[in-house]
Amino acid sequence: MTNKMPFEGWLEQHGQEKDPLIPAATVILLRDSHDGIETLMVRRNSNLSFAEGMWVFPGGKVEEGDSGHGESPYGAAVAAAVRECEEESGLLLDPSDLTYYSHWIPPIEAPKRFSTWFFIAPSPEGQVVIDDGEITDHAWWSPQDALIHAHSRKVEILPPTWITLFDLQVFSSVNDVIHAVTQRGPRAYATKIIKTEAGMAAIWEGDGDYESRDASSKGRRHRLVMEGPVWKFELGENRTR
């Protein structure tokens, strides 16, 4: 685990756009299987006020008790990830096993705006136990299978979950994931939503329409087109004419 916060300036910039961002933390638990890596996903209760019924990775809001004695925002996020993982899955993590994977900020239109640290960690030994309260179900899926379930509308997921699963599907082992993420460092996503000819899209920095949000650019793409059951990720030069 690193104690660095590579996005401090980025967080300050995007935190000034609207109301203060709510700090949160998510942990992507990974394990090896005969068919490659699997990740733990849990289903949120349909009666909750946020992401109700969605399949997510264990996580939640950073609480006051996570801050400790003068703990940094990053350290508090690590503590929250460990606490939330235990509360939602019954699995106890060693904080030193967490690797900073990504950071997400939702679009300014979102009713609740969380500034969320995503961590990856190898799953500890033990049986998953859910409380059937906030969390009503769980499953170990390969990233590919999780996306298939989402595209067939068997489950509902949010864009950060989709992008994470899409990224993870290229790895064959937990060690490969951790090594690659350690080498490249965490990635930052401040989401904007635009309407395009292909449908509604979540876009991120590096997309040609990110600043203007007018969907007229023929330049680079860094977006997730969320039209129909099968979402499509676009990255690189736009070849559309």
C-alpha cells in the first residue's frame, strides 16, 4: 500500500464545482480460480436511497471514526474500505494488502456526489457473510461474466463498476493485476454526461468533448456509450466520418 495521494490538486479542483464531495471508499476483492480471476460483487437493497438494487463492490461512505488521530484523507479511505468490506461481506482485510486502483467523481448533476477511492486487494480466507439488510445477495464472478450479466440485464451496475470490470478482464491472475496497477499507478475519473448520436455517454478527461460537452468533436474518445443493454467503451482517435 502506498500513502501517496497523486490526485490532491485534481480533487480540490473538482470539489469546488458544486457542494462538497462526500468521501467514500470501495474495495475490489480478487481471487484466482481455474478460469482466471474472480471478483466479489454484492447487491444493494432495493429500498436504499442510493444505488438501490445495484450490484457493486463492497464499500461505502468514509465515517468520522475512520479518520483516526490526524489520519490523512487517503488513510481514512483505507480504513473505511477495510471497515466496509467487513460489514458488507464478513471478510477482514489487512490494510497493507490494499492497492490504490482508481478514483471516481460523479457528474455535477448527481444528487449525491461521492469522491470515491477504489482499492484492489486479494481476498482473505473465509466465507462471505451478508447481513440481508443493506446487502441482500453476493456472487463471485469473473469480470467477463459480470459484464455478460449486465448486458443481458440480469443485473444492474454503475459506470465505474462497468469500467473496472472491463479493465480487469484482461488479467489472468491476481498477482498480474496487482503488479500492473502498481506499475501504472491509480487512474482518475471525473465523469461528465453528454448526449451523443449513439446515445447517452459518460465521458472523461482526454475526450474531445470533455470541455465543451457539445458532442460535436471528431477528436479523441474517452467515453462509455450507455445505449441499449450492451454498453460500449471508446478510447483513442475517433474514426467516424
